[in-house]
Amino acid sequence: MFHHDAEQLKRLSHQALEQAKKLGATAAEIDISESIGQNVQVRQQDVEHIEYQQDKSLDVTVYLGQAKGRASTGDFSEDAIKDAVSAAVNIARYTAQDSCAGLADPALLATEFGDIESFFPWALTTDEAIQIGKRTEKAAMEADQRIINTDGAEVQNDHYQYVYANSNDFCAYQKGSRHSISCSVVAEDVAGMQRDYWYSLARDPRDLALPEEIGSMAAQRTVRRLSGRSIPTGQYPVIFDRTLSGSLISHLVGALSGGALYRQTSFLADSLGKQILAPWVNLTENPHVKKALASTYFDAEGVATHPRTVIESGRVCGYFLSSYSARKLGMTTTGNAGGVHNLFLNHTHASQTELLQAMGTGLLVTELMGQGVNTITGDYSRGAAGFWVENGVISYPVEGITIASRLQDMYAGMVGAANDALPSQTHKIGSIWIDSMTVAGD
């Protein structure tokens, strides 16, 4: 499948490190990766698009003291690697010294590498992918007579491998896969048209939902939005559906991330140890979950990852730091160079149905529009659509509204969460209930 095996990638990385040392680099690190995949799109039972993807890249970062240079190449030949290393060294010569720049502390580098079951090759032929796409779309189109058009179905399989190595004698290899099936359709009634979608994503193709299930769910989600209307402007409790609730936690992660913190561009600056969320909220990071989409034993700097509690009883227990941002803050890296690893939010209710019943009357938001989120001030204002809930039961679809608040108030006002996180999501965040938000409607 891949054109290089693990040992070949490791040899190439060591070759680049040796070249950096010859050219005078005091430290260096190498990221070398290869990926291969296929994307097939079907629309109206015809093949709309077929794409084969094959990429490879070698990124080299060198340090002359604490001056940093970086270059990359997609050519793995000896001359191309030498040229890339030389370019990185030349850039470093013209870069100012930065007291926080440099490799991760060698004492923090990963030494144990368990099996996170991240790689499941899917030997899917183009014809097989086309048939899966057709089955998915057919199920959606036949699910309800109000489905009148389709944006098509998409079948994608991706496989990747990479090596990270640095001049502190660290070298680690990992490979992974991500496969998905998705479908989007259009429904119409006397009030107009609506569009919605559904998908399934997994490392292991055996964990994907059946094409017919995905198509049927896409149709159901689309039809239920027909004949939407606005609601009177006011203050209402709001439940963020499980398809959206992760965005609230993403804003939290962004505000607790090193870059925003040391630049003082976060509304949660200096929040360590402070109560910022409702007392029931616990948020954990679990990097070693088997088959999970963000599992790893080492981050982008080779630092070992560990399970940890980020929020405990609503209090901030930790930030998301790389070595650089940690040094800027006078702290230690949290192993989050390159991203966050499998967040889990605890729940107060077994299902969204229970959450709706507990709320009684209010708004269930299933779609957000616009980018009206300011993580410097915490101001939050976005277009939305969803459903009006009365006596714990969905009454009718809602559209043409805006929801607004401050993230500070929303986090403190988290009343509960459902145990309904999607299997396809990187982070396991269920539906979230916020006590009150301003809804601008009629």
C-alpha cells in the first residue's frame, strides 16, 4: 500500500538529522509522512467524482542555538533532502534568537508505545466504493417522498504513516486510517426546501454504519426541518445537539491553549485553579483509547502523552501546552503539541430525550451558522436553527434565529449533558444544556 516501510522512513529521518549536524545545526527535528487514499462521490446514482490521493512530505526544523529555521520537501531523494536541510539552516541564520525555542525536554520524551489500534486498511476498489455510495443515496431518496433532490453520497478511505525524530536520539513511528461514508439530500414541502446530511467515520471500516442507515438518517434529519418558523425574541434555555456541542468544548480548548494564553488573547488567561464551569463538569483527556481518532503515545514533539483531568468540578486543572508555549508561560508542556487527544465530557442524563424532559420548554439547536465567537472577550453570537421544545417534547422546527451570550456565562450556566456522544466524533461530547441564552427571532 505505502511506497515506504517504517524502517525506510526512519532511515530517511536519520539521514536528514545527520545532514543538519554536518551543516552546523545544534539541534534538529524531522517529521516525515506518507498518505494514500481514495474519494468517490455519487450523485443521482451516477459517478460525480473520483479522486486518488497520494502524498509524502519531509519537514525539517533546525536550531542554531535558539534561532529556528524550517523547510520541507515532497521529494525523498538524497539530494532533495540535503537541499531542504540546507534551506532550513540558511533560514535559521537570519532568524532572531528566541529564548523559548528548541526541542522538547529529553526527560519528557515518550519511552513506551502501546498498541492503540489505529490502522485498519480498507482494500476498497473504486467499483465497490461506487456501489456503497449508490446504496447510501438510494436509501436516502427512498426514505420519504418529500426528498426531492440530492447533493450526493461520498465514500472516502485514507491511510497514513509518519515518523517523528529529533537530535536527542528520539525516533517514533505511527500509522493510522480514517474511513467515512456520508450523504446529503434536499427535501421540499409547501413552505420551501431544506437540506441536511448524515455520516459515519471510523478508523476501522467494520465500525462504520451501514450505507442504508446513513442514507435513512440523512433523510430523516432533512425532512424533520421542513416548515420551520421563527420564535419570539427572548431569553430561553438552550440545548446544543450532540452534533454541535463539541464546538462549545472546542472554544474552551482554544481559550485554554498555550498560544492564546501567552499572547493574552484569551478570556480564560490566568484561569488555572479557577472555577469557570458549572460544578458538575469534568473534562478528561485520554490519549491511549484503542481505535479512537486522536489517540497517540507521543505528541508532535515526541513528548509522552498521559491521561489527565483538564476540568474537575468546573475548575481548570490544566492547560493545553506545547514546549514553546509552556516556556513562554513558565510551565511544563502538557504533551499537546499538534493538538488535543480524545476529550471526554461527563454526563448528567442518559439521553437527549431525558435532557429535553428536564428542560421542559426551550430551544434545541441542531445547526449553527456564522463565526460570531470572540475568544478574546468571550462574546458569542451565531445564526441557528433547530426545534422548539414544549413540555419536554419537540413541537416544531425553528429557523431564522440568532443565539447570543458570553462563553463565560454559558460555561457557568451548563445545567447538564446527555450520554449521547457520537461514535464518529473525535471527542466524546454529548448534548449540552445551557440555562439561558438570548434568542433573537420575531
